[in-house]
Amino acid sequence: MTTLWTGGCSYTQYCWPTWADYLGNHYNTHIQCGKSNMDCASISRKIYFSDIKPGDDVVVAWTSFDRFTFYNDKQGWKGGNCTVSNKEFFTNHYHQYERFSAMVDHLYLLEQDSKAREYNLWHFSAFPFLLGETHLDVHDKIQEKFDSIKQQFKNFFVDKNLWDFRETQGTIITKHKYNGNDNHPTPQCHWNWLEQIVAPAMNINLKNLSDKVANDQQRVLNGDVS
Amino acid sequence: MINNRLITNGCSLTNYCWPTWADYLGLFFDYYENVGEAGSDNACMIRRQYNKVKSGDIVVVLWSGWNRHVKWNKKGMPTPKNVNNHWQYNYETWDKNWLVNFYDPMERFVSSMDNIVAIDYQSKVIGYNVYHFSGFPWLLGEIEKYPQEKQQEVYESYRVDNNYLMEQNLEEFRQTNFELVSSTKYNSHDIHPTPLCHFHYMKEVILPKIKEIDHTQMNQKLNNLEKAAKLHQQLVLNGESDFDVTHGYEFI
């Protein structure tokens, strides 16, 4: 198969194998553009500035819309530190519709980019697409905007997000050198999401990686991460 | 007249309570629509344009200061659309707490570059021609005195056709040629470019770049338009506002 490019946040690139890494096993080349802490703007920029060729496959698990990124010299303007927890920012300067609209701008940018550069693009979501990481109810304007734009995207599978999928599988808390209370999806969850959600949407027949996944899962449960 | 549809976009430097460069340019086209809106940041601008454009259109955008970040109200919509309240619409940009604690020049700058490249890509996919100009010094916007480190490099990394962002911007053109303060019912100390400034900016900076226009046929029309612009200028200096670009033009 051709080259696979994957984009996203820590739900795509982490200190253990994710859905993206397992999917990458089915391609000649896998280039991981995902990075922990990215917001949607950084995710789209990382893809936009990549040397993607016509016919390549690009799969993005968009992160939550509510993130807002600040840049620093160390991480540069393509990365950055996002905030989802600064109380003053959220109280005085944040509005979910502005952030959601900004996310849609970036989805649209990549959708146009995929047409102009003739690569295949699939959209998935790491978090509940209309709620992000911080909201319990869908804002009326967000629902209205979503309904008006969803037809504009070709391979748009943002409804079965990885966050909710993880909860249906039974959330597992792990402990390792980076985090003593880590609720990121474990390798088995990533594989199941790939198998049940991503691969069918992409019409890909997965290889049997069950032994590898089981081994990865056990290592993570033992706190053995890279 | 040009058969293509003309769509213009921008902030109050494009759509205001008196004729702007966009309105004067629109007189060269059979169909003209101005989707510019006072107080807009660059993100709001692209959202207004996405569903307006069609194949064959000519689109001219006068991008606003990238420093802007529009505050959305609790109902989830930007506050007023009209010029009357555009400072409120755009007040987040000038909020001290925002500027001191959260405003990040590179975040704002790359966000605007993303907006521009999104429009550039859309133009290629749909099949229309878009021209990019800037209302303010492009690397400085409305706030900064000096470019950010690596900003030029970041700017050059974006591939955009018909890119005239670094050519003469309207604010510098105004300061050089027409530094006037006017007083209207909306603003008693208004430094927005006046109609004659807009006309000359359209004639000298924007019009020469529009490839679809036969420039050899334009002289008489430009002469007539300049007369109308002088009339509009006089009206504005007398405190008038809210008159159409065709005001006086039909008699010339």
C-alpha cells in the first residue's frame, strides 16, 4: 500500500502504540504527525506542511475543539502548549462557539488541501466532537453549525470518538514513569477502535495483530512504556 | 463592465459607512457583493466567504490585522454586525487582560496565515481567482512595532497565489497620502480612510493587480469615478455618512 500519514494529539501518538501505529503496520510507510498536547490548529498545520504525495492516505483523529495553543521557542509555531484548564482564560476569553468554528476552519483547510494535492483524507475524532473535553451539553449554535457543514466533508466519521469508545470498553487507569494516574486508551482499546471504527470506515482488512496487541497491553499494564 | 462576479471581503476598511475601495472596484463589475464587516477578525472573514463564492468569481480580500481576536457573546454569535457598534464586536482585541496574559503574537499570526491559505486552496478547488491585500502592515498588524522572531520565515513558508500582503497596505497608504480625521454620527474622531483615499488605493494598488480587467479601457471610467470620490470625500468631511457609492456618480 501507499504511504500513511496520521495526525492527532496524544490519542494518536503516545508512549505506547496507538490506533495509528497499528494502522501503520498495513502500509509500506507510516509517518506519524500526531503529538501530545496538540490543538486542532497545530494538527492541521502539521499535515498541511508535510510532503504528502497524490494517492497517499491521511487519517486524522481530531482533538477537542476547546483547546487553545500558545507557542514557545522550544516547541515552535507548529507545536505549542495548549490550555484546557486555565480558569481566567475560560471565564474571560473563551467561547465554545468561537473555538468550535476555529476547529471547523482547520478541518475545512485540510479538506481543501486533500483535494488540491489529491490525497485521501479521513476525519475521526478523539473526543466527543460537539462537546470537546470541557462541556456537558451541546451548544445550540454548535449543533446548528455542525448540521450545516457535515455534508462538505467526504470521509467524515467523527461521531464514534475514541474517548466514548474507551468508556464502553471499560476505562483502565495505568501508572508509569510519566503519569501515576493515566486514563489514556490502552493498546487493546486502540486496537479495538481501529478494528471496529476506523478500518471499516476506510474499507481496510486488518492483519491479525492480536498477539502483538496483547503483548503491548500487558507491558502498559506493567508500567513499561517507551 | 466585467462579466465575472466580484466578491470583496475585509473589515471596516472594506465595508464602512461611506464608500470604500471595494465599492469603487465594484463599479467595474456586472455583479458585486461586499461580505466585509466592520470589526471582523480574519477568521470571521473566511467564514462569511466560504459559501458565497462560485467558479469564475473574482475575490479580493483586504485582510485585517492578524492581532485581532473577536470576542463572542454568551449567545454564541459575534455581537453587532453594523458599523455602529463595531468596537464592541471587536473589543477582545483591545482587552488589557487578554493582551497581557493570553495574546500570543505567533498564535494569532499563524492563525491568520491558516485562514489565508484555506481561501487560497478553496479558490483552486472551486475555480475562482482570489487576490490578497492587507489593511495593515502585514507583519505588524495593528499592535506590534516590530516583527516577531522568525515571523518572516513563517510567512514565507505558506504558499499563496496572488499574494500582495507585503505590498502597500491601506493604513500606510492613508498615513502617507490622506491622514485626515473625520467626524460622523458614529465616531467623532474617525481615522478610517476617507473615500478619496479609498479610491486612490483601489486605483493605484489593487486595480493594477486584477488580471481579468482590461486596463486600456479604464481611463475614462477612472476619471469619472475620481470625480465621484471627490464628492464623497466632501460629504464625509462635512460629517455625512451612509450614502451609496453611486451617489453623484450617475450624474457624471
